[in-house]
Amino acid sequence: MTTIQEKLDMHDINQGMDKELIIQFTASAFVGTVECWILNQMPHSLEFMAEQVWKLFKRYNIA
């Protein structure tokens, strides 16, 4: 969550939003994605999942 907080751009789309809420939402989404992957018996490789999550983080300016 600290990394998300450091990278979070509070301009443009995030302007006027609660920063802590955005951080919690993003961290929960990441954990939920990993949990879903594990519960579904890891249908994708670790490399694939890392790439997909990285793309999502970049899309939302977190990476």
C-alpha cells in the first residue's frame, strides 16, 4: 500500500477523491486478483499474471 501511495497521481481523474480510499481499493483489487487466481487452480502462469497486473497498474498510473 505504501508503494501505491507513493505512485498515486492525485491530479486529473483522481482529483477530488479520497486518497486513502483509492489506495485501499487498489490494494484490495490486487489481493482479490491473486486470490481468484489461486482459487481457480492457477490457470495462467505466474509470468502471465505478473504481466497482466503490471499492465493494469500502468493503465491507472500506479506502476
